[in-house]
Amino acid sequence: MDARQDTTGSHLRSLGILTALIFVALAIASPTFLSSSNLQSMGFQFPEFGLLSLAVLPTMISGGIDLSVVAIANLASIVAAVTMKAGPEVAWLAIPAGLAVGLVCGAFNGFLIAYLRLPPILATLGSMQLFAGIGIIITRGPAITGLPDWYTAFGNWTIGGVLPLPLVLFALVASGLAFLLRRTPVGMRLRLFGANPVAADFAGVPGRKLIIQIYAIAGFIAALAGLVVLARVNSANADYGSSYLLLVILINILAGVSPAGGFGTVTGVALAVICLQFISSGLNILSFSAFSRDLFFGGLLIAVMSYRAAFGSFDVKAFFKRKAHQS
């Protein structure tokens, strides 16, 4: 455990240094990078994929993954938008309805994995298409627009004229998830289950219940991300953020989360989110297209995974042993 903690501290320090270097390089390369408008714009942008990254974190610690978080976010935003447009008498139900959709979708993923014993990557790949299809059926294709002003104002509010409200929400969710993972029985059971499911069984950890809880939490956080997007862009669409899935997986891998399960930190994810936001802003400053950014992030994901496999921070044998046990 001490060795793993030492590795964690070393990785977080390295990631923090990398983030700081990227920040300094961009500040030197472009005078507009440090402008208040650009910094505030980043504060409005990264909570979207930051929340989605936090949603994926506990599922990866469990030894699984949730590929449906973007689809859950979109479906939650669609349900919330439809509820708001149904009339002022039910508009107050929009946020609870969206969050409930996230919980139900996440619990459904957990049921597929815990009780039907489907591999997480296949279960959530299928549910991703299912949730996206439900969203398309509800919207019938076009985006839902024309939301009430009281709701869309949330996406552009700042606290004290400085801190964007989505950024504050991201910080609160990150703090809550960190507390859950570090200070509660659910978090301790999750780490034990992710590191060694056989030992967790002998220790009396209720594996099925735990998996449903974890994926329900992931769905809830993903729904929060969808509600933030809905407030910021003033529309709900079944295919919004199609490139976010690659980004949130890259963030978790860059944060040092183990694909084999058992390990990952909220601090690492938060640092990786900020690092990737700086890189994305740098690519924008250098006039890279959206397609070029996807190419860059895909290559970066392969590079980081290869580096971790080569230098031992990602145990490939443990990963495949875990997958064999799940099947």
C-alpha cells in the first residue's frame, strides 16, 4: 500500500508540473491566453467534460467502465427540456426529472453488469446506443430549444463576477466524490472490489449491490453534466458532445486511474481535466480544427497508455486477468 501511495504522489506531482508547464508555455506564446475573458471561458467549458470524467472514475476503480455517460447526459437534458416546455406548472420538476433519469440509467447499467454478468464495456456500449436512441425518439431528430430564461441564466452566471457557476458545481461534485471514495464504507469496498474481486467476496463485500450503487452514482453525475450543458447551450440534443467520450477516457488514464481497477483519485482527475483544457485552448489558439484535436487526443491516449504499460504503472497482465475473471 505504501509503495502504491508513493507512486500516486509521484504521478500527481508529475501531472501538476506538466499542467503548470503547459500553462506557462501558453501564457508566453499568446497574450490572450491570460485574458480574463479566456480564463472565464475555460471556467464555463471544462466543467462539462470534467463532470463526465468524474462519472467514469468510480466505474473504472471498480474494474469496469461506463461508455454511456455522454448518452445519459444527453437523455437527462432532453427529459429536463421537455419537462420545462410542458408548462410553468411542471417546470420545477425538470431538474429532479433529469437527475432521476441519470440514476435510473446508471442503475440499469449496474443491473446488466451485476446480475446478467455482461462485461462492462459491452453492457455500456449497448446502453449507450439504447439511451441515444431513446433521446432521438423523444426529440424526433431536431434539438429542443426555447428554454425558460430562469434556467439558461444558470449556465452563464458567475459568483462575484469572477467564478462561473458551472465551475463551482464541478468543485462541489469533485469534493463530494472524493469524500465518498475516501471516507465512506462504499468507497473502501469499491477499492477492495476493484483491486481483487475474489478477496472482496471472501471479505463479505456485496458485489452486486455495490456495482449497482457505483453505476447509479455515475449516471447521477452524468445527468448533472447534461443539465449544465443544457443551461449553457440553451438546447438539448441526442448527439451533443460526441467527442467527449474519448476525452473523458483520456482524462482518467492521464489521471493515473487503473483500467484494471482498484485505484484512482479525484485529485488526479481534476488535474488532468485542467491540463486537457489548457491543451485544448492551446490548440484553439494555434487554429487547429476540431478534427485535428480528436486526432491529437486519440494519439495522446495511446501514448499515455503505452508509457504506463512500458514503465509498470499499468499492469497489463492484471488487466487481462481481471477481464477473464469477469467473463
